[in-house]
Amino acid sequence: MKFFHLSLLVALQHVVFAGGCFWGMQAVFNELRGASAVAGYAGGSAATAHYEMVETGQTGHAESVDVAYDPSVISFKKLLDVYFLVAHDPTQLNRQGPDEGTQYRSEIFYTTNAQRDEAKAEIAALQQRRVFSDPIVTQLAPLKGFYRAEDYHQDYVAHNPYAPYVVINDKPKLSHLRREFPQLLRTQQHAYVRQSIGSARR
């Protein structure tokens, strides 16, 4: 007799988050139970979805992560919490830390109207609570296309944990995540969820 986890019977949902270098963004979302992130590009055309072209800042693309998630395990609201409070600084316009240009902008590419409305409400709530001293500059747009980044960008933080950029810019995000949202982290018994989500992509 075969047994299937209930979460595998629920259709996965997707949202694309942009907020600086996709290395750290992918590392953060891949820590979450019920979620799996792929690094790539969104906002431009397929013809220009190549790292060397995107880095010119002239393609319309933003470095992004496509987050596939099981809503029976993690809610879109929780993803938004992590996006705004851990993964990046939503008050920085066209930059994140040492990286500058429109390719590093803060933007949510939603796949449903419900995601759009929830993201709007989240931004309004954060502004009202004055969580940040500066205004949130995150843009919202419907997802028109997501293009997977080159293989050497995938899971970059995991493969290069001691790279200076990772140590300075990405490791602190992971520490912040583990400190602020320990209840959202993938545990050993939930590791199969990411594997299942990754398999569903193929």
C-alpha cells in the first residue's frame, strides 16, 4: 500500500520575487518549509534573459526568484513576511546593498489577483505600522514570463558558502531568518517537500 502526503495533492502556486541579487533571495526562500525557489529573470523578454545582458540594466529584467509553494504548508502571507522583513530592504530604489541598477529593484510579479491584493494590503499595513523609516518602493506587476538563470547561479550560496559576497551580504539574511521565523524553517522531516516541489517543476 502506498501512502501520499496530503500536501502533494494540493496544486502548487507560484510567485516571483525580485529584490537584489538572486543568490541571497534563493537561499532565503529555500530555507522555508513547503517552498522551493529557482533563480532567474523577470520583467523583460526571453531574448534578453541572459546574465551578461541583464547586468547592463537595459533589458527590463530584474534578478528574481520563482517561488513554488504549497499553500497547505506555507501561506502567501508568510512568504510576504519573509520577503519584506528578511530577504531584502524594500525601501531601496533600484539597488540592494552594494548592487545598483534597475535589475536589482524591489518588485513582486504576481500570478493571481489574490496575490496582488494581498501584497497591496501587506505594503499598506507595513507603511501604517511604520516598520521602515523610509517609504516602501516595491512595485507590483503581473508575471508575463520567468526565465531560469544559468546553472552556475542556482543554489549559489549553498555551493559557495565562503565567497566574500555571500559572507557579507547573504549569510546575515539567513541568520536573520532563523532568528525571526524559526517556525517557518524546513526541518529534516519536511525536506521531502522541497524535493517534491522541485520534481513537479520538471
